[in-house]
Amino acid sequence: MATPHEHEGRTVVVVVYDGVRLLDVTGPLEVFTMAVEHGAGYRPLIASLGGRDIKTSGGIRLGVDVALEELGDGGHILLVPGSPDVDAASADRPLLYQVRRLSGRARHTASVCAGAFVLAATGLLDGRRAATHWELAERLAGAYPGIEVDRDAIFVRDGDIVTSAGVSSGIDLALGLVEQDYGADLARTVAKHLVVFMQRPGGQSQFSVRLLAGGERCAPLRPVLDAVAVDPAGDHGLAAMAARAGLSVRQLTRLFRQETGLSPGRYVELARLESARNMLETSDRPLDVVARRIGFGSPETMRRAFVRELGVPPTAYRARFRTTRAPAPRTGS
């Protein structure tokens, strides 16, 4: 690891354009700015085509420091945020040209969320592993078969290119780059000041399984999905679920895969995991009680599910994800 003096003036070029998502820009910038406050030598620059101020996806106007065309190199880090309008950003040929040009002259090229589509459209991700928002992972893989899309990672580093998952994961990516440049101590200090995890446990699989099955198209499965949600510890074997839906086991299995991408058994396991997480976050119940009430049967079965899906055991999950509420003020006794 180099000394702080060797990092002075390391430019972070953030590429912005109309429709960019604001948090994709400001999340990583806050990390680099906080790192500067604690001795790092980053120099953030916001750059756009023509140096024009841009309007973010939420309608907020963002000031720009420099035109992309005027930059002689991509800086120490070239960062491409995402946009809800994936097609527009990845079809902007002048933008793609500048990203490709500057990437070749940058130490690291990074993307946040749907920014991976911009990198993909330039060809920079060909033959590489990459991450993007969990809702967009299949789309990225389908549009660019030469990319190995990691559907669960918070961020992926492949050589000099780093891609991150959805929106706030840009903070994780930026912390990873700070750690690489300045070491774990500074990155940990920045994370503590921002009140975020130095290394977030689990991956994108921690998001709700119910999001996999929505809308009118899932109407035949609704009685089954509701039953699993209301009573995750209930009888959710294939025969019981098929009877609930008024379908044969074969029809049920086919419909589950068609509408959720999962087998019925896999869906039940993930729903139980989600319910267990909620109980661990909101109660002091012992692990054996949680496992029994949720349908895992034993603490060991529940532990294996947590480690497999989230990368941490239930005890560690409870300690880290207990609540987002501020603690109640202490009162005298």
C-alpha cells in the first residue's frame, strides 16, 4: 500500500448525464469526500458532455465541473453512475465514446447500478464478471452474453474494472476503492462516520422474495403465496400447495418456475428465511423458538440457510440488522 503522500491529487471523475440517479452520484462522492477529510488525496470532479449542468432522474439540477471532452485522462477513478432510463444512457454514442476513451487512461473504471449498461455498451465488460441492480441482472446477461453477471454480489472487482449493484451499493464500492488505496483503517473510519457497514453482510439475495411474484399474472398462485406469507411454518409441501391452487403438482411446479423463477420448495425456503430475518430483527426470541415458529424445524437448519443465502449465521445477522430505529432514551429506575 502506498503512503498518503503518493495519493495526493488522485482525481475521481464522475460521469453525469441527464436522467442520472442522484444517489448513484452522491453516495460514492460522500465516501471520497469523507476520506479527504481524514487525509486522503482524492480530487472529485463531476463531468458531462460539453460541461453542461444536468438534470437528475428526480428533477434536481446538478452542477458540473468540466467537460468530458476536455479531460486528457480518466483520472485515478472513472465512475459511471446509473439511470432509470437504461436504454437512453447506453445508446448515447457521444457519451459511450468519452467513457471508452477515458477508461483507457484511468487507473480504475467503476459503475454504480445501471451504469453497468453504459460500460457494457462500450465493450469494456466483455469477458468480465460484473454486477448490476438485482432487477436488471437478467436483462444485462441477456443483452450482453459475453459478460458473466453476478446476480448476488454487492460489487464485483475484475481487474481494473469495478461494478456495483443497486444504488446505495455505490457506497460499498467506493469504500472498497478507498481501502485498496489507503488501507482498511481509513476505510473503516469513513464507514463509521457515514454510519454504514465497512463490509455489508449478505448480498442482493437479502431482498424480499415477495418481489419475485407480483401483478395480475400471478393470480393463480395468489392463494399459495398468501398462505406461505401468513404461516411460513405451515404445510407447504407440493401436494398441499397444489390443492390450495386447484392445480396438479406438475402444473403448480411449472407455474412457479414461470412466474417466480423458482421451484415451489425453493420459494418456501426463501420465504421462511425472510420471516426469520424479520423475527430476528424485531424480537429477542431464542434461535430455537424462531426456527420452530418459522418452519425450519431446528436452529441448525436455519443456520445453514442463513449462511448459504446471506453469508452470515443468524446470531451475526441479529447483531448487525437488529433495527434501524434509534434506541429509546434511558429512563431512571
